[in-house]
Amino acid sequence: MRAAYMFAPGDVRVIDAPAPRIEEPTDALVRLVRTCVCGSDLHPYHSMAPNPDGTSMGHEYLGVVEEVGAEVVTVRPGDLVIVPFVFSCGVCDFCREGLQTSCRRAGLASRLGSAGAQAELLRAPLADGTLYPVPVDEHSGLLASLLTLSDVYGTGFHAALTGGAGPETTVAVIGDGAVGLLAVLSARRLGAERIILMGRHAARTDLGREFGATDVVATRADEGVEAVRELTGGDGCHVVLEAVGHLPALEQALGIVRAGGRIARVGVPQYREGPIGREQFARNVTITGGVAPVRHYIDRLLPDVLSGEVDPGRVFDVELSLDDAARGYELMDRREALKVMLRP
């Protein structure tokens, strides 16, 4: 089986790896038809500790079920399935509450289902609680948009929803990567009337305008804060969606949020401590967000994807074969690609 492994910063190789197999009666074996490089994959690409054995990469998947364990009942061979990036049992209290990321049997804290998605085959544990079958085949023109439901669209929606985007709100989105752009789309779908996208790459912010951004601010730090404050009459924004994960983005969010407003963080934090203290407390600013339970959101987001009413797959601007995965990382690292789709 061919799979992408990362061995050190900047060192991605596609190698022959052991093929997965059914190990438990709740498993499914999935042949991947589309996968991709995520912006969060660039964090280890910049800073991982060298590992001579390599680390399998990727967590966004779309595939066809090849085989199922004896206890699997919700999917069958031949089904095209969305594979959310966090595995879940579907029956524990957290899963029933829609927080599959905290599943008691799997979830973010577990290594279950952690094998990389930038590969030809995947062992999917807890198949009934994780895999989501869709009523199209692997040749559908909707594959790019369906793939976003495994992570980036659900994550952008999580930001907009937990941040409180809606009618009569002014929303700022920090970051013009795929998650930031889909947070713009989600905020618009939730009824936000004004959406300020903070990003510096014209091709991306142009797509952001098509997704619903009403204003673009291309500056950062104090200059960016001042620009947003000027656009909002000095008050700042009711909702700020932080889709970067670096400390300056959080500081920028705190600088542009309105008193009584909400900041939703969905960029994976690359810092341990942030400036949350008396000023945030005194201004009644709520900080929310977190890891998106994308499995919970598929029911809500899928119908408009299937109907073609929305096209979140437009965030993929480069498609490569799996064997070219290293080039995909390079293109995203150099900001020459927004999001790279890989075809196993």
C-alpha cells in the first residue's frame, strides 16, 4: 500500500506501507478515493521532531467501503463514505450530545483511527459511529465538496455557529485558508449581514468575497485592528472567528472583538498561554470554539452540498496524485496553493 509519511520538517515521502486489514468486528476497510493536505499538516511540516520511522499523515478522507466486520450494520461494501477526522462510537453520552470529539471509546484523546489518510487504504474502527454513507458514487462531480465535510467545512461551520454568527451581527474572520473561507461561507449561511475577512492573498480573499465576505482587510497586527475598528465605527465585531492558530491571531481577535462579543477559535493553537485576563473579563468577551465535531454537522450541511446550492469544494485549487504528496506540501507551504487534493 502506498502512503505518505513525514520523517522530519519538510521531509514528506510516499512509501510502501503495510496494508491495513479488519482487526475488530466493528471495523471497516475503506479504499480512499480522495484525500488532501490540511493547513494543520503544515505545523509538523515546519517543526516536528525527526522520526526515522516516519509518521503517517492526513486526516481528511473520502472512500469506498471494501469490507466490513461482522458487527457493522450501517455501511456495506460499495458505499461511498465521508470519514470524519475524529473517530467515534456514536452511542456514548458525548456522541449522543453531538460532541463526538470527546467520544468515550475514541475521540480526540484516543489514538484509535489515527492511521494517516494520505494513503490508498484505511482501517476504519467503530465504522457504525464514524462513517457517513452518501448517495453518490466515486465518479460523482461532488467529491471535492463532500471531502470538505470530513473536516474543513464542518470546522468553518463550527466556528460560525459557536461564535454566534447570525442576523444583525458583524463577523470578522481571521485567516484566508480553507477553514477561514468556509467560516465566511458558514457565517453567510447563518445570516450574518456583514463579514470582514482578514487575509493577504488576493486569490483567496476574492473567493472569500464570492462566499459572502463584504469587506477585506489585508493588514495585520495593530494596523489590521485599527482598520477593522474603523470599519465598525470604533466598536469592533460582534463575532470574531480565528482560523489560524498562532498567538498573533488570538491577539488580533481580542483587539477587534466588540464588548460583549464572542471569539471562536478553530485554528489549532500553536501556543500554550494567551493574553486572557482582566481586559477580556471586564469587556464581557466570550471565548469559545475548539475542535469541531464534524460528524455531528454532516446531517445539517450535506443536503445543500448534494443539491449544489453550496460548493465548498472550491477551496481545492490543486489536484495531484498521492505519489506527488510532497509537492502538495511544498505548494501549500509556499502559499502557491490554497488546498491540495490528493488522488490515491
